[in-house]
Amino acid sequence: MTNIPETGRTPRVQIRLVVIQILVLSLLLTLGGRLWYLQVRNGEEYAKEASGNHVQQVVQPAVRGSILDARGVPIADNETRLVVSASRTDLMKMKDDGKAVLAKLADVLGVSAKDVGEKVRLCDSETPQPCWNGSPYQPIPITDEATPKQALQIRERSEDFPGITAEPTAVRRYAAPGKSNTAQVLGYLSPVTDGEIKKAENTDSPFLRSDQVGRSGLERTYDAQLRGKAGVTRYEVDKLGRVLGKAKDDPTEPGANVVTSIDARVQALSEYWLNDAMKKARKELDRNTNENYKADAGAVVVMENKTGRIVSMASNPDYDPNAWVGGISGKDYTRLTGKKSNYPLLNRAIQGQAAPGSIFKVIPTTAAVNAGYDFNGSYPCPSSYSVGGQVFKNFESKGHGSITLGQALEVSCDTVFYKLSHDQWIKDGGIKPKKDAKDWFYKTAHQFGLGKETGIDLPNEVTGRVPDRQWKKDYWKDNKDGWCKQGKKDGDYVQKIAYENCLEGMKMRAGDSVNYAIGQGDTLVTPIQMATIYSAIANGGTLYDPTVGKAIISADGKRVEEIAPKSHGKLPMDEKTRVDIDGALADVATKGTAAWRFGGWPQDKIPMHAKTGTAEVYGKQTTSWFATYTKDYTIVMTISQGGTGSGASGPAVRKIYDGIYGLDEDGKQDLKKALLPQPQKSLPKIEKDGSIDSPKIKPYKPEAPKQPKEQQELAGPPANWRRD
């Protein structure tokens, strides 16, 4: 055997040992550096994270505050119901996505599996309602009307219903005291979405996945105050989940109560008589079409003159807001939003736009005086007025000789306003306006607050429209391509109009200005705008922001935040003009177009002022308007396709006033029967435990008339009555 010299192996072994030592040292240095980084440099940060891993949170949702009427009667509060919910997360873990479990649940609840399935599917751009638009990680309510027997079945057979719970839960209730629905004013709730949760993460009012959010009405406007703040209890637990103790406790803050200026009794009264007026209008024959009036929609507003506060606001058709509680069904959703529904979710008092007809005439009257015309001057009121070969007639083609502007309001003479507006149009340069055109009639409408929001504390108010020269230009730009494509010089009526609009649709024609002067043409207003204007005439000239919210009171009654009335301007008239118009409107109620609706009214004790309006709408029946005020309140009612102002809306408005002031049909007052002879000033008292000593309200029931029904119908209007 050959011996290898020892000196030949030594250097290589030594090199290997050195390399191994260097590698080991490097690893030790790396490990040491990492330990220093974790324990010294970032030790505190990781200690906090490690501590957090051993803290569990238990969230207690806040009880939503109530919405109260002016006397403390709850019109929206909470009640405990048995709610059956499904965990979509648990259902999606099953092979069939929980279809078998939902089918069993449907059988227990006595509903179709299709209805249950629709409630748990997620909303997206391709999924129609009903669907779940809240967070997919929170329990989805299937029903809030489960019986104790149904809840017991689900809980006792929990192995058959994985992911399904049946628990007593506080849910929203829209109480409708005294049958006052108040749906569009109150609004409704629906689940918070993931997007809303993320958006509110760093705000003072973050959302929980279980939160319900106001989507319309007062529920939306005052959502942050009503929602309150959820409580969070944090527990320290070990790695096995055993509780070691409390870490921190954030107590629940229940939502505040919103006190409104709504009086539930007057609300019920208003809803009843608006509906009654619409039903009666449908029995009346429209002489222009030889069909009965459709009376398909309407609204009424009762407003305090000196504050702008809303005492009642009714919109018809209406709906039951309780339909949204616990998730809306497919049938209810279609009924509320389908083409045949006539869209009851709309609050027509603030979202219904229509030509105002003659109730608009207080504006051109003011414009004429501001332009230099004498209120008590003499103005011809012929039966018709011609402009460029086109004849504009008085309603029912009646003339009244020479009259003052006050008398023009009293008898609602269209031709007086036709001529005034036409004269001003000519002075301003006609179809080629001067650079310094005054545009008194349009400028004054803007100063009255038309063409913009009133500022009411309800969402989605619309602005209406003042069709001035700028609007004509903008409208022409938006529509000229369609007009030019459709128009024909020698075509039918519609094609000829389109042809003219294509060429000159941007210009203010004489006919446009004349039609505008009586609240016709392209003019659009809302009931709340007209109520704001008439209440300003009544109160001395102040245009108030209409408000429904009156105060926000904490759940224990200790913190009270009153919502003070705010003004957004003054009427564009001096005091003399206001007094003159006020007097003319009193004459309308005593000897003018509204007089036959106020027979026996105690004018000496409660002076009544009124203006009737009947607006013509292309392709539809006339819109009924009735604007009125006393020293305390303004009431404006409108009925779409309802007929004349005094004919359709007049009787209902009179009945609302009778209820407010406690008047019988002869005008005799009984204060014991008066609902609200003076505006409510005080706020309801809320006790420390959250209870409210609110008065009970009986459902409204009209008193039987003294006069037999046949005699009432035969009485009719006086011979010289003008149908306006």
C-alpha cells in the first residue's frame, strides 16, 4: 500500500476548514443582525402587533334614534321583531351554494325558494332588484316577520339550517300615527355597502357591516345623528381563545332623536283631503277631451309663514315605507318602481315640476311694478290678445274692460299680462335683444327664488325652470341636432315646429314671452317653491329656507340642538307693492276666482288670501293649482291632470284649513276641535331613560256635512265664476 505524504493533504484541509468557519460566522452574524432588528430596532412595533393578535372585539350596534312630530309623537322608531338571517359566507362554503338549506328555510317560512334566493344574491350592474346591496360578509335578513314557532323550528333544528339564525332584533318601524303616512318625507333605510364602509373609515362616523343607512327623506338628511355610535368591547385572550380580561371598552352611544315641525294630525288631514280631491277629480268630465280627468298625481304643502317650517307635506301616490324594512320583496319593488306604479317614491312636493298657471301671476305683477307700471293704473282686459298673427285668449275667452293690476289678479285676467310682457319684450329689443336688455319678467322670477333649490332639508330637491334667454340658448344647443334632423318646412305641425326650432330655437320669440307671463310655456315650478313665495308675501317679504327638522335631541334628553329658521333673501318688492298684492289676494278669496270655495269663511277673524291656477300642458289634461295663506300658514296644493285650480284643489284646501282652525262649514270656530290654531313653538320633553310622554292620536275621520250631498252638488259655483 502506497503511503501518501502528510504534507500533501494539509493545505487543502485547512482551506476547507477556513471556508466552513467563514460560512458559519456569516450565518451567525446574519442571525444576530436579524435578531437585533426584530428585538431592538422594531421590537416595540412587533410587540404591539403581537399583543393585538390576542385581542378580540365584540361590537354592539347602536339603537337608531326616533323621528318625532312637533308634539313628540313617534313617526319613525324601532320595535323588536324576530329576524331570520342568512350568512352568505357559510352558504357559499356548501357544495350547492346553500340552495338546499334555503329551500328548507323557504318551506318553514311559507314563501317560495325563489323569493329567498333573490334576497341573498348580491346586487351588481346585471342583477335586478331585489338583491342584497350590503356587505356580503354580514348576515342578510330574510324576513323580520318570523313567528315564534318558525324561529323555534330553525333554532331547534340548527343542523338542518347551517348559516341561518333567528334572533330578536330591533328593526325600524314607521308608525303612521293617526294614519299619517308621511312616507316621502321620512324616507327609508337599506344596508350599508362595502364602498360606503371604506369611504367612512377615517371619519368621525364610521360604518359597521351591520349598519342600515338612510337612503331618502329625513332618514338620509339626518342619518349621522340618527345612527349614533356602536359600542366596542375588547377582550384579551390567549392563543387558545380563553378570555384573560378586558382590554378596553368603548360604550354604545344611541342615536339622537330628530324632532320635526310635522304635526301628525295635520299630516293625516292633508293626506286624506289630497287623496279625496284626486278621487273626486277622476269623476269629473274634462270638456276638452270628453274623458274624465286622470288626476294621476298630486301634492300639498302646509308651511308656517314666519319660520318656513313644514307642518305637513303630502305626495300622492304614496307607499308604505315599512316595505323596505328587513329587505324589500320583488313584488313590492316592482310596485314601487315599475312603469305602471307612477313612481310613488317621488316626493312631488319637492320633485314634481309643472307649469304653475295663474298662481305665477304675483311674479309678473311685481315685475311690471318694478319696470315702472302703476299697480293701480288702468289696463285693458280684452277677451284675447294677438301677437304676430297668433291669438292668445283669456281662459274661457272672457273680457273685463279696463282694470288695475290688483283686479287682474282677482279675476285672473291673462290678457293684461300678455300685453305687459309683450311690451317689455319689444322694449328689450324683441328677437334681437339689446345689450342692456332689462328682462324684468325673467329677472324678477329669479329674484323670487325660481330656477333654483329652496334649500329644504330633504334630499334630491329639483330646481324647476325659468325659461329666460340664456336657458333658450342652452336648450337649443342640446337639442338642435334632433330638431334639424326631424324638421320639415312643409311637414306636419310637429315637423314645422322642429324646423323653426332648428333655425331659431335659440331666440326668445314674442309668443314665448307672452306665454311665460301667465305661468305657461316652458316655465316649471315645484309646490315647495310656490309655498315659499306665498309665505313670504304673508310674512312681510322674507324668503325662508323650508325646514322639516326642528331640533336634534340626544337619547337621554340632555343635549338639545335647535335648528333655527334661515332666510335666503327678500322678495324683490317694496312694502307698498307687497301690501297691494296682499290686498288683491284677499279679494281673490272674497270676490274673485276662489270666492265660491270660501263661502262663510270668517274673514274678519282669520283673513284668507288665495290665488287659483289652471295650467295647460301639451298632450295632457290641465294641472290644478291652489295657493293660499292666512296670517299663520301657507297651503299650496297641486293635482296633475286634475282640472281647474278652484274646482279640483279648492275644496280640499278649505277642508285642511277648517281642521287646523276648528271651523265648521258655516265658518264657526270651535277651538276644542282646532288641530293647530297657532304654530307649535315648544319642543317635546325626552326623559333620561329615553321615554317620551307623547299624546295619542286618533285616526282622522271627517265630520258628516250638514247639507245633504245632493244639495251640495247642485249648489255649484256662482254664475260669474271663472274656471281657474
